[in-house]
Amino acid sequence: MRIMDPHIHMYARTTDDYDKMAVAGIEAVVDPAFWLGSPRRHAGTFYDYFEHLLGYEAQRAAEYGIKHHCCLSVNPREANDLALANEVLERLPEYLDRPGCVALGEIGFDRGTEAEEEILRKQLRLGRDRRMPMLVHTPHQYKRVGVERILKILAEEDVDQQLVIVDHNTEETMPLYAGFDVWVALTVYPVTKLSPERAVAILRQYGTDRMLVNSSADWGPSDVLSVPRVANLMLRSGFSREETEKVVFQNPARFYSQSSRFQIPEGLAPTGVSTRLGASHLRVG
């Protein structure tokens, strides 16, 4: 079984975690920019963080045979300091063009403020003009309303939806994607997001086309082995090995391979990308 974690914050994890992940069969990770736990006060702290993800973190992963890629952005939680966010956006393009950066993200909503929407729209335009994959964060509260707002903004900004992952979904948001072209991600994270059982139930109901599973593991109470646990539960729940690997490896690799800087692990099946999560793909009930 081949596995990658398409959303994990390795900056916040120990080197021992890389060892556990390698033993569990995780071959590749994508490490998106995120809030560090306390407000940043200077643009330079963003640039140092970007350099860390592009350099040292990739090196640390490689020592355990794991391919590390990153996404870079102003995270939605950090968008509310508009002056600082706009200062960072002035230099963000030079980092987006660096080897190892395969997408723009996380972007999206935290509290759903006007400042967050302003920075979201500016970053969507940046990714749209570069034809970059983009990773969109959904808010922790009022999630259904937040997803509806995100999908509306994607349409208004004329973003190619096949270049977008909308992340951190739950049972209440899944029906909203019928007829849309975005990729849909489920985050298995104790307490605040999904359990493996809930994630597998969603996959059973809605199918596996353009569906991803991630851990979003960070400095909180999280599990770097969430994706292998979902894979194991899928197999025990009656999913085939092909369906399981599609969710935990093939789908995320196909999504990120839309970036020319994504180094596709050997063995990626050369099949095309699905184009719509519509009536022909949704399995409801």
C-alpha cells in the first residue's frame, strides 16, 4: 500500500515522527504554511519560515526516505493584520517559484472576516495567474456557511476549480460539492475534526473520486499516522486495495502533479484526472 500525507505541518513535529511515518509506509508529504501558534509581528519571520520549509524541512524528511513538498502563503489566521499580510504578499511570488513549492496554501477563512476575504481573493488571483494548485482552509466554526462562501468566491474569481483542494470537510459540507470541480479533503485529527471512522463513512457515502485524506498534524493533539490508520480501516471495512490506495496516494499525487515542481513518486498510475464531482460520481445514501 502506497501512502502520502497531502497536508501535514512537519515544522511542528519531531524527527522521531519522520521515523514513525517512514515505518508506516508514508512516502511523501505536503507541508502547507500555517499559523505558528502566536502572532507574527514582522514580515521577515514569514520569509525565514518559508526558507525553513523549502530547505531544512525537505532535508530532514529525505533522511528518512520521505519526499517533502510545501505550499506557501499567508495563512487565513494571519490575514487579519492587513498591513503585515500585504507586505508579505509583495514578496510571496519569489517563494512560490522556488523548487519544492508545489502549491499556494493554506489560504481561506479562519473567522470569516473581511480582512481574510481580501487576502484570500488576492492569493487566489496570484495562484490563478500562475496556474498553481491551491489549498483552501475551511473555517472551524460555521463550516457550511464558510464553504458556501468559498465556492462563491472561487466562481467570482474565475479560478480553475481542478487546481483547488477545499480542506477540512465534514458531513455537513459534503453535499455542497455536487456539480463542482474542486478536490475535497477530509482531515483526520482528534477532537476538532474527523475520526478515521467518520472519514471512512464519508468515503463510503460519496465515493473516492477526487477525495483526499490528510492528518493536518501540527503542534496540537494530532496524529502523524492518521492517513495509514484510515487506509487500514478502509481495507477492514471492505474497500479494495485499489480504492484505498486511490484515496491515500493516487489522488493526492495526481492533484499535486498539476505543479511542474511536484516530483511524482515512482509507480503513480498514468490515469487522467476526474473532471467533476457531480451526479455521476456522488453516491448518496
